[in-house]
Amino acid sequence: MKYLLVLLLAGFTSGAQIQKEQLNLMPWPQSIVLNDGSFTLTKNFKVNITGNPNPRIFGGVTRFLRRLDGRTGIFFEQGFIAKLNEVPTAELQINCTKSGKIALYEDESYHLDISQNKITINATSDLGALHGLETLLQLLQNNGTSFYFPNSQISDFPRFTWRGLMIDAARHFQPVDVIKRNIDALAAMKMNVFHWHLVDDQGWRIEMKKHTKLIELASDGLYYTQEEIKSIVKYADERGILIVPEIDVPGHGSAILTAYPEIGSKVTTLTGGTSEKNIQGTAIATYGIERNAGIFSPTLDPSNPKTYQLLSEFFDEVCPLFPGSYFHIGGDENEGKDWDANPKIQEFKKKNKLANNHELQTYFTMQLVPMLKKHGKQLMGWEEILTKNMSKEAIIHSWRGPNEGVMAGQSLVDAVKKGYKTVLSNGYYIDLMYPVESHYLNDPMPKGADLSAEEKERILGGEATMWTELATPATIDSRVWPRTAAIAERLWSAETVIDVPNMRKRLDVVSFRLEELGLTHIRNKAVILRNIANNQSIKSLSEFSNVCEPLKGYKRNKGGTEYQMYSPLTLFADACTPDAKDALAFDDAVSQYLANKSPENKAKVAAYLNKWIAVNKGLNELSSNAPLVQPILPLAKKLNDISEQLLLVLDNKSTLKAEDLQKLVEECDSKDYADVELAVYKSLKKLI
Amino acid sequence: MKYLLVLLLAGFTSGAQIQKEQLNLMPWPQSIVLNDGSFTLTKNFKVNITGNPNPRIFGGVTRFLRRLDGRTGIFFEQGFIAKLNEVPTAELQINCTKSGKIALYEDESYHLDISQNKITINATSDLGALHGLETLLQLLQNNGTSFYFPNSQISDFPRFTWRGLMIDAARHFQPVDVIKRNIDALAAMKMNVFHWHLVDDQGWRIEMKKHTKLIELASDGLYYTQEEIKSIVKYADERGILIVPEIDVPGHGSAILTAYPEIGSKVTTLTGGTSEKNIQGTAIATYGIERNAGIFSPTLDPSNPKTYQLLSEFFDEVCPLFPGSYFHIGGDENEGKDWDANPKIQEFKKKNKLANNHELQTYFTMQLVPMLKKHGKQLMGWEEILTKNMSKEAIIHSWRGPNEGVMAGQSLVDAVKKGYKTVLSNGYYIDLMYPVESHYLNDPMPKGADLSAEEKERILGGEATMWTELATPATIDSRVWPRTAAIAERLWSAETVIDVPNMRKRLDVVSFRLEELGLTHIRNKAVILRNIANNQSIKSLSEFSNVCEPLKGYKRNKGGTEYQMYSPLTLFADACTPDAKDALAFDDAVSQYLANKSPENKAKVAAYLNKWIAVNKGLNELSSNAPLVQPILPLAKKLNDISEQLLLVLDNKSTLKAEDLQKLVEECDSKDYADVELAVYKSLKKLI
């Protein structure tokens, strides 16, 4: 009898017992216990909410149901959930003790318990419950005919309280729908901060009702209306996301100064006029919206009272749009050239005993502190604001590293030792096209530094930064995702969760699932390739893009002037991404072959080489009716040539001299074509 | 010397002389003359604008440049164009005599002249110039290395003044970005009216600042804020598109009556109470937002003064949001059940000598005329408003046909004969998944009817209608496009432009180009299939989708209750479209084979059959880890079975009896699986 019962129970479970390693959770929870059996999803599945949550939970649960029915095709009976305790008998019970506040240090923990007939999510607030729902969605399993959740108990909470993404909407304007879908993705990845870079040399992006010149002269008509900002703030609130706006001053000032040249630091020396009326002296310079990328001299004048009057008025109009407690004032990359050249500013420095431009900038920044405090906001700035007289309330945003001539994340350690709170972005510059691994292993808690518990607590977390010199609304998602999901895990999960291959395996599934939120990081690749192919087959382009990566660091846009803000970003490099899909798989195949030269292992390597020979042929055929394919051909040819030779090498039939073979491989280490590099170069090299 | 000159000139042209048949223009222009030679596009290409255009031309030209650089990858030097006569020496010169008004009967003509070194667009107004720029973009040609425009002269103007698309934002709410990208596509297709169906049984979608109950109780939180509406109106204006809003009354009233049950027609008979307090009598019924599709009884009470008071207040709030001169009040599908059952309404009819419900509805509609006139708006309604006492100023929207038990477009003829202006939508119901050919050949000018010139003039044009019972923001574009482009041609081009194969060839290119506007009609297919495939390869699904079409007419959602407004539309049918890609090609292959049973022709047919056998195998493999594939398998099996047999038939090796073969083919005429049908059924049948 007992034996029969066991058999029957086994019959109820939806497939073989699942192992932790099979779960594609990200960020990985703090604690997870898997039990036997599972909860099978049916049409009758319902959700009930109890306790005292913020009403944002209703939208959250409604969206949860729509994502679950979208994935499973199951026609659930529940439509829009708008009330507490609507279905007391529901299989999924969510209970929250209190209403969550959109702020730092909130309790975001949740407990998820799945058993055969019942699922519960218990959380202090709706914020934790929303996280729990995301975990539940990630737990969804299936066999050939049905969907189920494995019986399990998960207790979870974040390691860091600041888990952010910055999007630069100044360089390339990013419309409302781009921001909203990325906020959805942040919520799915249990992130909680959206840092909105709204003003830079290339534009002012906030509708101003009093200072309309900022919009009329400094936005090219590309800006968010105040209503749009409010709608995004509401959208973010509903998803548990805090918005931190940024107006970058006193440097990066081209746009502001295009509208208000009178508060700029640059002086123009006038000489000229007529013989009757000789003009000599200085005058206010004029400015224009910047079209290039880089660091530019336009800087606000810290000696001019009007500067502070205007900034105070700007903040009076902008601050009320953002209910959060933090305001980012930039403060980075002010090289002080225009300050040095301006006699009035030099005099001001002397008068105020400001020894250097750092002290002058501190003076400037300190004027902003009360302007923000008036609106209940704490000042945050890039690490350059960290100078000796800076207010201890300021949050230091650590970003510089070797590229800027300093030690990576040094400012983070400096800041906490001096008593400042800090957020790390060095190592999270996702616009630079580095592989996911480099970001994933970049821990906000510095390894070598000898920090006290108190100092460690001042490290609030980290933030991925998406600068948009080279990203349009059509391409930005593929620059942000999926790598930001790995950063989300670094900021949420335990310090010990650092298994890169395991992360990669999970990331692949997470990336696929992010599509349901409307992200275009996968789908838009084909759009770009169709355009390049001129409506011919994209097969060869697609396969070639799987071994190509956009140039990394600042290499693509040499000097910042190759691409202007309106240059086409519909090129092959824009369809490519870091972590090229076939590169890792090829490297594995090569390693296996080198470890064991079995016919099977040889065949695997040969299959890639043959594929690339076919790709080269395909691209050449395409190119006769597709000019945009031309720039790719030389690189495809290099890959073709080495592939042909390596096929001979595999069969011991190569007649090429070692040095000539070497040369052919080295040809593949090129950064000269189509702004991409071959991600298989190093693996190819292993074969010779 | 002369000979040499000719050779040199030939050297300057970018390829062989192009023929009209090679141009992929849509809508086809009224007059086009192709000349020898071409204008080659280079980095130095610039645009200059002169005359007195509306400032919308600046954005239009800037967008034109961005689309052109996106397609060609050429780094033009011009960024944002904001002034008249900025570059007098520019190669493209645009001149407009006057500022275009967003209204009917505007002069939308343009003349485009392309020669070796210069392009000119001359238009009465910027509206014509914008059309000219779209034609120029469509003229773009290329060889293997460069892009060029063929030398030509085009004179163009629309045949009808009303060329519209309706989107239903009530059934499935369609967010701002969906509306905006579709407006872009309308402009690209030279259409000029966007009819916005904003209120229906399933929701009220307009933010109301005075009557907030409409939003709080009748929108599920899914509505456009007034600011969003204004931003869409502005967006449309910038693209030459008139917006015609619709509030559908007195039928389709569930949402309005959910908020204001007191103006509903339904009476509830009360019986009950306690033994002490006996309740007897009638009371106001309650209503709920409708979740199903279909025709429902909730109807506004035409005998209640409060109905008119509220409607008048609604219009007072909504009309100012829309600067256009037309307001659509619906008026369709009022079956009058609740009117018949309401004694008060019956009494009202008698008192006002209204013989029947038609006259009662006319009475109702006539009350709305002055409410709209107050805001400078003319009333438009679905054809049911066409009754004997209807104001002659009303525009009749003709929509019914055989499905509604009347002759197709009969109301259009009735309307013009009675002196009404009219717009045709019968035959343009793109939500019903009919092939493009059926819409393309549906001319607003009725063939048989004997109409005077004056009567013909009252036919303003036509409108594609996209009802959204079965369309979400993720799928709507593929329901609207590319078929609406063919309707655009019907409404713009000469009556004689009716070559279907030629249209299909051009439509394929037009559809590809529409992607650059952000439309998702192509890219989202893969998204749906990836979800169905559960992140496995979508190859088999994609190939099967190329021979499947969603069930047509009202067959998919039987009784309107199978799908509710929150049911999943992420299914195989949602990835399929009318005019299945491989169906026509297969039919051609079959025809060729039957005409000439050559080995080549046989091989072509066999290739399809073999592909479908592989598809069936592939789908079966997929299904072991993808429950959403299961519903498709029976149909794939049917196609597999007939394909296997037909391969034998081709080789004269079939041993099956004729009737069994017949049976196998007939099995393919199925509407029982996955809400799709096999578009190759008829072609398969030809082979036996």
C-alpha cells in the first residue's frame, strides 16, 4: 500500500525532481531549499493579497498574471486585480505587513514558499512582494505539456541598498517608452534605482515652464515634458524604483550656456570695430549645443551671482517633479580651462582664498547644497566633488579608473574613509562594450582595502552607467541588457556568488525572458541586419555578427568626432554586442579539441571554420546589392583565409610556413574594419 | 569626341538605366517620367528650404535626413534643420508657397524633379513637400557600392481627401508609442487621417479632470492623460495627420455606464426586502467594464436630460484637446433591447412621436450636433446614424456588409444620394485577417452605382479599421501593416492602378522599409515564436508560420467569449499573418509544375513538401520542451502526411487510393487547431 502511494505521488509531480543547478534565477537568492514535488499551473490559478501593502501591489500582481499567461498560454480567469482579499481561497497568497517607501534602506526582503497546492509570498512590504513575484516567474518550469513551479522555500534580501542603472538621455535623447521598458527590466532584476542623466553638453532634456530658453535653444526639440517626467516617476514608483535625476554642472555646460551664455566662464577678447569706433575689451562668449563626444570647456561661472540665481530657479522647477531624496549634480570633468583664462574668476579665487580650481569647484558645489535641501534633497555628485570642504552629506559617485589615470575605484575607498556615503560605477561602464564577466566580478566592496564595519556600511552599492554617445533608442537596450542583469546579481546576491560559467548559463535564459517586457535587445539585431542586407537574407550577416564585437573602450569613436550626435548608428557594429554568441562556444570547442584530438572534437572545430568560409561567401554575394556590407568584407575575408588554412592544419595538410600561418592569424587581430573586432582571434591562435 | 563624352556620362551614372517597373513606390504617383542618369548620394548631400512653409517642415526634413543616413550609413553633415534658406547651395531644394492646414480638401500635391546634380521639391504647402520627401525616400536605389536617385520628374496628388486608419484603443489599450509609430507609418504612406476609437464597452481611455469617475471606474488604469493626447495631436500635426477622436454612444456604453449608471437605459426590477419592509419597484441597474467581445446591451438613456448634460460636459472637456474639425460619436450597433424594456423610454418615444428606435436614436444624435458645433466640430458617425431626420452636416461612416446582413457599402451610396458626405470602411476591416488583395481592390467609388459628379464628390475617401479584440501592443502592427499600405494606395493613386502582383512586389519592399519607423510588424514575429519555442530554435515554427494564417472573419474568437480582454495573445496565431509568405510562392510553383512537369519544376514543388516534412519533425522535437507547441502539432502532422504522399505522387509511386489521397488533402482544410488555417490547402489540392 505504501509503495502504491509513493507511485501515485510521483505521478502528481510534473517531471523529474529538479536540481538547484537547473534553476535560472538571477539575482541568485540568499537562501533556497528545494523540496520534492511541484505546483502545477492551471487555468484556475488565482492570486490573493492581504495585509497593508501599498496599492502598487495590485498593478504588480496584474502584470505578473499577464506575464505568466503570456509565457504559458493559459487563460487565467483573473483579469485586473484591484482589491485586498478578493479571492481568499486563491492558490497564491501574498501578504505584506506595510506599505513600502521608495527610498534607500527599505526592507526589501521576502519569503517565498511553494508546495503542492499552495504558494505564499510573505514580505514586510509590497517592495519585497514584488521581488518575490519576479523570483516566482523565474522559477517557472515545464515539461512537454505543462508548466509548474518546483516546491521550494526561498528567503531573500539584497546585499546592497543601491542597485542602479544610469541612462544618459542627453547625448542621444531616449524617448519615454525606452525609459519605461528599461524601468520594467530594472524591476525584473530586483534593481531599485534609476539614475536619469538629463543634462549635458549635447542637450537639456527637461521641459522648463519658466526658463523656456533651455528648451527653445538647447534641446533640439528633444526633451521630456514635465507631464512625461511625472508619468515616468509614477511608473517607476509602481515598480519599486527610485529615480535620481541629474543636472550636470558646472562642467558639461554647453547646453545650459547655449541658453544662458551670460553665466558662462569663457571670455572673448574683442578687437575690431571701425576706425571711428575702436572696440577693445572682453565680451560674453557664445555657445552652441555640442554635437561631438568628449570633454569640452564650456563651464558655468562660479564667481557670478546670476549663476546661482538661475541654478536655484532651475532646481525650484525641477526638484518638485522628483519625490525621491537624492539629486545628482554631476560635477565631473571640469578641466577649468575657461576658469583659468577668465581674469574675473581668478580675482574671485584670490578674494575668497580658494587655492585652486578644486577649491573653487567645492565653493560652487557647496552653494547647491542648500538649494537642494530646500526641496528635501541630498546632493550626489561624481567623484570629482570629493574635496576637503565638501559637505559630509554629499554622496560620492565613484567612476574613474585607469583610463582617467587613477586607480580603479580609489575614490570609493577615499570617500568612505572620509565619512562619505558612496556608490560605485567604475567597472560598470556598460557603454564601453566590455564582456559581462568583467562587470560581474567587480564587487563594490573593495578587496584589498582595510575598511571598518562603519566604513563598509557607507558603500551603498553600485550603478551601471549607460552613456549614449553611440546608442540610439533602437540600439540602447542591447547595450544595457543582458549585462546589467549580471550587475544586478553582483549588487543583490551574496559576495560568494561568482561562478562565471553558471552566471552565463542563467543569463542566457534571463535575457530571453526580458523580451516579454518589451525590451528590444534581441529583436532589433535583425532589424539592423535587414537594413544592412538591403532586404536580402540576413543569414550570413547574423552568423558573422555572432563572432564580432563592437570596438571596446573609447576606440570606436576616435577623438569623439568621428560620430556626431546625428550620425547613423545603423551599422554592423550596432548589431553586434559584447560576449559574441559563438566566440565562447568556439573557444570551448578548441579547448576540447586540444585536450583530446578525437574525430568528434575535430569535427566540432571544423564545423565552425566551414561556417565562416560560407559566411564570407554569403557576405560577398550580399554585397553586390548592399553597399553597407562592403565595410565588413575585408574582415570576413581574413576570417575566411585563416579558416581555410586551419582546416588544412586540422588534417595535417597545410603547406604554409609557420610564420605565414602566424601572420594569417594575426591579421584577425584587427580593429580597422566596420568598427568591430573578431572575438575568435585568441581561440584561433590556440590552434596554430 | 562626342562618343567619348557619351561614355564619360555613362560612367557618371550609378548603374544600368532603371525601369519604372523596378521602382517600389507606394502609393503609386499620378505621373512619373524617368530620365537617363541619376543623382548619386554623397556625404555632402544637403537640404535647403525656401518659401512660406509651416515649421513642421523642419522636423520633417530632419527626420528625412536621419532615415536616409540610417539606410545608407552615410555621415551627412547636416544635423538639425531649423531655419529657412540655411544652405542656399544645397542639392535638395524644397520650396513651399504656403503653410499647410491640417484639414480636408488641402492641396497636398507636389512636384519632384531629380537630375544629375540637383533635386527639387515644389509644393503648394509643406504637406505636399512631406509627401514629396516620402516619394524621394522610396526612390532610393543602389548598386553594390553606392546609393542614388534615378533622374525623374514626378507630379503627384491624392485621389481622395480622406485617407485614414482607425485604431481601437478601447478593447486593448494601445500606449502612446504604439499610436506614434503608427502615425509615422501613416505619414510614410501619404495617409492623412488618424481616427482614434477612444471609448467602448471595454473602457474609457481619456483622462477626465472633471468627471474622474470615468477613469477611476471605467479604465482599469489604462488611459491617455490629456497631456499625452496633446502630445499625440502635436506629433500628428507635425506629420500632416488629422486626428478624429471617437466617443461611441449611445450603444457600446458599458464603460460610461460603469461610471454613470444613472444615465443607463436598463431597469432592474426589485423584489425582496424583509417581511417588515417589502421592496417592490424598479431601480437603476449596475454595469461593469465589459471583458468579452461582441455587441452588448448597455445603452445610454435618450429620455434622460442628465444623459445630455453629462455628454455635453464630456465634450466640453474632450473637444478642446483636438483641434481638428471632426468628432466621431460612434452610433453603431445599438440593438435597443434596454430601450424596449424600459417603460420610461417607451413613454418618451410616444410623447415625442418617435415611431421606432431609429427615430429615437436620431433624436439622441441630433442633441449632440450643437454640443460639438459649439466647439467648431462636425459630427461623424457609423452608418446607423443615417436616418431620415439626421443633420445633413453629419458624415456617414459606411462599414456594414454581408456579415451584418446588408449589401457591402450600400450605406455609402444611400448617404451620397441623400446629400451626406461619407467615408468607406466596409472592405477595409484589417482586423479580420483577410488577404491584402481583397482590401486593395475595394474602391470607395462604387462600380455599379449611377452617381452624379456631385454625389461622387461626397465620397471623401476611406479608412482602414483596426479593431483590437485580438490585438495587443505587441501584435497590432502586424495586423495593420503592411496591408494598410495597399489601402493607402487605393485611396491616393489613380483608379486604374490595380495590378495585384505588381502591388505585392512593391508591398514587400515597403513593408521592409516601414521597420525604420519603429514598427514592429516584422520583428515581433520572432519574439512570439521564441516564447512559444521556450528559447529553443524558432526555425521550424518560423517556417510553419509562413504557411499558416490566423482564422479569418470572426472565427477565431467564437461568440466573443473565448478570448477575454486579458487573455494571452502570445500564441501561434498571433505570430501568423494574412498573406502567408510561402503560400503564394508555393502556388506559383504548383502552377508552373502543372503547366510543365519538367524536373526543375518538379524539384521546386518537392522542395516545399520536403521542407514541411522537416518542419513537422522539428516541431515534434521542440514540443518535448515547449508546451505551447502542442496545439500546433496536429496541423503540422496533416501537412506532413499529405506532403509525404504528394512526394510519392510526383514520382508516380503513390499506392494510395484516390479517395484516400483526397481525404488527406481535405484534412488540411482545418480550422480546428491553434486558431490558424493552412494557407497552402488549395494549392495542395491542385496536385491531386
